[in-house]
Amino acid sequence: MPTYIIERNIPGANTLSADELKEISAKSNEVVAGLGVPYRWITSYVAGDKIYCVHEAESAGAIYKHARDGGFPADIVTEVAAVIDPSTGNGVATSSV
């Protein structure tokens, strides 16, 4: 299943309280459970006025449906082409997604 990076513009995201982040997470989990298609939320990073999410889905369309149904933005959705890390520079094989 392809992996996607999702950029969500949410002014003041870095000032959201733990309770607000919990509510967002619970809503996302609820939507994922109801999508009826293979879908996996891997992780999200809150930084400044954005939340960057890593999800696995069959298509970008599923990502956008998750966002619509959840009531949160998906401003930029990009499929991941490869994964690299510090070991890549040492000749260790990269992970293809």
C-alpha cells in the first residue's frame, strides 16, 4: 500500500492542548475505522502552523476522503517514493515504499 505525506495547514497547531490533540486523534481513528478500505495512520508531527501526517492508503483519493469525513484539511498530499536515513550514506539499501 502506498505511503503518503499529508500537510495540514492549521493556524496555531503548535498551541493545541493535549485534550485538543486527543480529540483530533480520536476523530481520525473514528474516520479510519469507517472508511471501509485499507487505511493506516502511521504518525503525525505538529510543527508551527502545520500538522504533517504519514498515512498508508490505496490512493490519494482515500486520503482526501479521510480529511473530508474528519473535517480537517489535507492541503498537500504527496506519495512517498523512497525512504532514506543515515545508513543510506553508508551503502545500506534504501527502503522502497
